[in-house]
Amino acid sequence: MAHAQDTTKRGRKYKAPPPTSHVEVTVLRATNGKPVENASVIFHPLVDGRDNGNMELKTNDEGKAVIDLLNLGSSVRLQIIAPGFQTYGEDYKVDKDNLAIEIKLKRPSEQYSIYKKSEGRADPSNPPNPLDKSAGKPKDAAPQAPSPDAAPKDAPPQDASPDAQPDKPADPPQSNSKPPSSAPPH
């Protein structure tokens, strides 16, 4: 007798989905430990060290985002973006059935700038001159001593003869070549 529903020879072979992990990310403020609401939690699954798309969630009022789609044994790059906080990013290995990750977001630190005064505030009325060589030197630094082979500023040039007078211009050097001809040009 033949059965109409004989599954041994017909149909697709059933393949069970890979086991997944329950990942819970908690986003807190670093200053007081309070939850950060509505922060973007982005999961970038990594395949052979390369990004394979992304999944974005938002944190709830308790600062939590939960996902059950990450394959057990996979790697994921976790990125968290929230307004008013530094962006967070780190790679994690999903190696447990239940993975709880707690992230403490910091406020942005002050950016470094070459245009700031020593007090830490920029002076818009006096921008630095990039051609000024002394701009990078401290104002209270000792002046550099001249090198021993450098001539003093008031000394005459070294190639001047001792009998030359500074008020009189020196004669041009004589050459042994023929004097120029007085013939008109052609």
C-alpha cells in the first residue's frame, strides 16, 4: 500500500537552524550609572573578520536592548551611539547561550586643538600665524645661544678684505677674459 505522504523520498530535507544566543546589552551613564534611553545598539556580525551587514536596536527606558538572532560561536562587533555621549565600539565572541553585556557611556572629552591658549580656550581675536617660527615655543623659554662658528650680527662679512672701507663699494672682481668688443650688433 502506498502512502500519499511518504516523506522518506520526497520533499526538502529539513535542516535545523543553528543554535542562537540570547544577548542582552545594558547601556548606562558612566557618571551615575543611570540607564541611557533610546541609544542605538548596532550589531555587526563578523564573518572571517569582515562585516556582514548589521542589525540595529534601540534601548528601552531601562537602557536594555535584547536580541536572539546571533549564532552561537560567531563574532559580532557591537557599536553604541547615543546623543551627548562618546560612540562605543568593541568586538565580542558569542560563546554562551545567555550573554549579558553592560556598557558605560562617557561624555565626550574636549577635543585637542593647536589653536587654543594655555587656559584651554581658543582666542578668536588672535589666530596663530603658521609662518611664525616662535609660535610653538614657550614665551618664557631662554633664547638660544649662537653657535661658535656663527659670526656676530655687527661683524663684517668674512670674505671682505681688511683694508675695505664700509662706506665705499668694493670694485668688481677683474677677469682674464677678453674685453667686450665695441662692434655694433648685427
